[in-house]
Amino acid sequence: MSEWPSMKARRVLAALLRIGWIVKREASSHKVLAREGWIDTVFAFHDGEEIGPRMLARLAKRTGLRPEDL
């Protein structure tokens, strides 16, 4: 069982912004996020879309997001 739950994209994006990521640029549902010391990451989800545990784990690896940040 994964330590990551399924979660709405809106909530995941809010958590990323809280831990220091900023939206560098935006086109439609694609947002390029930037944070000092990390490579830019594309967040390509609509607000109401559900993100599954596997995708959250992958996103966490690239962004430093932890389950307690959500």
C-alpha cells in the first residue's frame, strides 16, 4: 500500500505552493513550477482532476513534496 492517497489536483498544487514552489508560467492546464535548488517541473492537471497515488509519488520525487505537506 502506498503512503500517498488519491487527491484533487487543486489541493496538491496548493501544497506545492506552500512549500516554496512558484508558478513560473502557465498555458491552459499546464503550469511550469520553479523552486530554488530544484529543476523546473510541469504540473499538467486540471483543478478538479483526481491524482492517484503513483502519480503523486512520482511528483513528490521531483518536487520534494511529503505526505505531511498535504
